[in-house]
Amino acid sequence: MRSWAPRTGGHAMRLILCGVFDRYPDARVILGHMGEFLPFQLSRLDSRFEVLDFKHPLEKLPPEYVRTNITITTTGVFSHAALIAAIGEVGVDNVMFSIDYPFESTEKSGAVHPNRAVGSR
């Protein structure tokens, strides 16, 4: 279980870095568990992208693909602070409420909801 987030987040990064979203700009990927914590690494992705030599040049910086081609879910993360930070990085329209039944409590999942973080729309 402890390798799920790095493997899934790493796979999403491979989709970005090999140019999938340049070839298919309307494609969307949904990542659970608050985006496998990719939203919290966006500034790091910017700084590393500037100095590393990638095989496939990209049309945009990697964080821009996270913000336009990836939707994240709240699955299994019950932290209001993490939710606010994720919304700050990817925007409320890229955050979907979800639960992790049967692995996590439905009641706890309901307490961390994007609309509660930014007010009802």
C-alpha cells in the first residue's frame, strides 16, 4: 500500500513528460488521494524542469498540465488544510469529492468537501 501514491503519481508524471497531453490536449486523468500529492510538488516540478534535459520537449511547464489535464479527488484524505492547499494549486474546478469506501469512513470523507472549503456555489 505504501507504494500506491508514488507509483500512481509517477505514472501521471510520465504521461506529462512523454508529451501525451501535447498530443491529446483534451485528455483528462483523474487521480485519487488528493492527486497522489502531486499538487504539493508543483513548484519543485518547475525548478527541476528548468535544469533537466528531457528527451521530449514540452509545449508547457509540467505544472500547467497538472492544472489543465488532471482532476484530483479527495479520496481518503481527511485534512481540510490539504484540501485548501490542493484547491490553491489546481483550482476548485479540478477537485472532485469522493469517498474511499470500504477503506475509509464515509462520515469522515464527507467532512472534507470542496464546497465546504470555498463555500457553496
